[in-house]
Amino acid sequence: MKKQDIKEKGAIVQRDRQTYAIVPHTPAGLVDSRLLRRVADVADKYRAQKIKLTSGQRIALIGLAEEDIDAAREDLDLPIGYSIGSCVRSVKICPGTDCCKRGLRDSIAIGLEIDRRFHGRQLPWKLKLGVSGCPNDCAETCIKDIGLIGSPRGWHLSVGGNGGSQPRLSRRILKDIPDEQQALAAIERLLDWFAKADRKCRFGKLLEEVGAENLQQVALGEMTG
């Protein structure tokens, strides 16, 4: 199998350069007992060396043989989790008001909608999102390219964070967005702008170049260039 074909299947070559990991998509890390049993059965059937809970709230099956990639994915019967490539890779989502006593906003509802709309969207470079239901920021939006944090009066929107070898903290560009649809529209405008910018760098690098005020205008729909 060609390397590009393997990459398009969402398989990630491991340190030994012989085996692969596959990462099915589990939005918000929400799973049920049937899915967990299926993952365990697939891991046993194809002799996965490890099962890893990832920082992107997904389950990685590590150490699969190349010839088993297709069959394992078919048996899992789950979409690809985009953990590689120039695209929207993940949306990390905290429990929010669904079950956390500190939650101020329903992070799961809006986070799942963000995931549905944007996960896997092709972009000039990789991009990660986060949604936290309160300022405790358990979804770590402070190091996400684009993130929402719940407040008593709505959603704060931040941009430009990332981890890696040159970590950055995100910067808040909008406060107390009162409506979920407005928040979703602002994120979509930012993604559209990033796609048009066509720069192979993290979002935070562009934030440094154009400034927070310009990105605020983009998010509000006041600037499209």
C-alpha cells in the first residue's frame, strides 16, 4: 500500500516504521459500552499492541499490521479521526452544564455542532478547536487555534493558541457572545479567512502578523480580506 493511501485511511506509522495506529472519531470523547466492546474486540482480533486514550478525546488502536488497516477500520465502523494532515483535526469539549457543577454553558451541544460542521475541513495547515463551559477551561482553549469559553452572559471567543515546540497562549477577541449561532458563525468566518490566507502556519502566527483587532473584525463579519 502506498504511503499516501495509508495516510488517507487515517493510519499513522509508528516508531518501528512497520506498524500503524488508527484513530476512530469519537466526538467529545462520548462513547457507550457497546462501542467500547467493539473497540476491544477489534483490538484483540487484529492484535493491537496498545489502546491509548488520546488528548483529542479519541481512542487509538496502536501497533496494527499494514495489511489489517482496512479490515480493522471496517469492523470498527466509525469515521476517521483526523489526527494528521492540514485540516481541522479535533474539537476538545469539556462536560459543561451537561454534568459539571461548575459549568456555565452547554459546551457539549455547541461543541458537537462545531465538530459536525468543521471536523476534517481541509485548510492550509493543521488547526485545533476547544470548547470549555466555564473559565476553568478544562478543554484547554488557551492552547487551541480557536476556542470558546462559557461565561454567565454567553461565550468568549479566543484565537491563536497552540502547543508544540513554540507554544502560544490564545488571545480573547470577543466577549459574551449571547447566542450559539452567532458563536458558530464567528468560528466559520475565521476558518474561511484562514483558508483564504493560504499560509502554511498555525493560526497564532497569523494573529501575530495581522493583529487581534483585525481578527476581531473578521469574526464579526466586518472584514473578509
